[in-house]
Amino acid sequence: MNSTPDRPWRGVLVATALPLRAEDMSVDYEAYAAHCAWLVANGCDGVVPNGSLGEYQVLTPAERARVVETAVAAIGGERVVPGVAAYGSGEARRWAEHAADAGCSAVMLLPPNAYRADERSVHAHYAEVARAGLPVVAYNNPYDTKVDLTPRLLAELHEAGHIKAVKEFSGDVRRAWELAELAPELDLVIGADDVLLELAAAGAKGWVAGYPNALPRACGELFRAAVAGDTGTALPLYRSLHPLLRWDSRTEFVQAIKLSMDLAGRYGGPCRPPRVPLLPEQEKDVRAATEAAIAAGLA
């Protein structure tokens, strides 16, 4: 399933890792542009810059803006759905306006995450950002935000015209069926790599993905087989990749994915503080799973 101009979140959109130079932790924009182009050349449908995997929280405003502009210049705005999360709704709306000015096709938005927001605040937040004029993909991550976008609340946001899709990261695959009943026109987007097969079976239309940063062709094949119901292809791939995919749902997901990129011949590099390197036993596990995937021809 490929993205379309009016639904650019369909297909495989990679939550891009951001290359940082080891010597000074500055952003290597040239390498980032090359990475975006490489992902599309290897079967991905687009990118999501400035997500958590892109370490947006530790970027300056100038860096954050340039990351979006770099992605658009590299692969075209129709393939770019930037994260616009911010503590304030006004700031998030300004990032959405910047995305529109840069030529992006849609934006991805967390709920208010400076505090445990109530439902009235969630409605107001999404309404404010929707005024920027771009379609909004809600991002439900109750672990990090402490705000749970339940199927009922998502259906309300969709009915109000504030969102067009949701990146679902709760891990509760049962929600997909309830959401389809309450808001059948709201696109479900897989938000955690390690529930891909389950959410694809429940009708997901897209995948905002982490591990294609390292293994785009295998991950793309997995997604396409899963949404097509081709379990003969999808199940063996899912079984082989799952030791890596589950890292996407762990605290150390950025470090793990960047290490896998390094091992697969892509530049992952370091993370900005406060993220620290993997513990030795974590690094060992990621290395073993990545090397097994490479040996199986999945790189």
C-alpha cells in the first residue's frame, strides 16, 4: 500500500534517525539528505523528521527547521510528514505552519505533553494545530506523554475535523478493532515496530517505522506482505526481524537503531545527551540480532 497525495501517511514512512558528527554532535545535513534519498530508493514511501527517533527534543529551533527543509529538498515535500510536537499549542502550530511553508504534505502531532492534559485540553490542542491547514496525524504514546488517546477520544477528534490518521503506539492491538468501529474513515498507522503484523491484520494503512533506517528493503517487504494478507511471506520475515523490531518499543530505541545502522553499513552514530550509550549487554543483544538479520540476507 503506497501513500497518496491526500493520504501521505499510507505506506512505509521512516521515522528518521538524525546523523550527528561524533566530534562535536553537530547535525550532518548532507548525510541526512543522503539518508532520506537512500530510504526512498530502497522502497520506503517517505520520512517523518523530528520525531523522537530524530532527537527533536535536543535540537535548537534552527536545527529543527533545517532538518525539515533538508528532507523536503532531498525527496520532495509530498513524502515528508514532520513531527511538530511542542509544549505549547501555539508553538506546535508554528511548526505546522513551517511545515506547510516548506512544502510538506501533512504533520504528526503528539497530545499536550508538558503535563497530564485532560480531554478538553487535548481537543483544543489538536484544533489549534489543525488551523495551520495541513492534515494532522495524531500520535498516541501514552507511555511518554501520560495522555492516552483512546479510540473514543480519537473518534471525537476525527469527527471534529482535527485529525485524519493516528500513529498508534499503545501496544494494545485490540484498540484497532474498536477504532475501526468508531471512526472507520480514520486511518490507523502502525506506531510500534513490534506489533506490525497484528495491526496490519487489523487494517492499518501505514507504518511510521524505526527499523527501516537500517533494513529498509526487508522491512518494506514485511509491511507490504502483511497488509496484503500474505502470511506465507510476512510470518517468516516477522519472526526473523522481531528480535530487532522489539527494540523500537524500548527506552533505548534510538541508540539501538543507530547501532544497527552502523552494523548494516549506514551511519547511525552517537546520540545527544541525555541519551547515553547502550549498556554492554544491550549492545551485545542488538549486535547479535542485527548480525543475524544481515547473515539472513535482510540488509
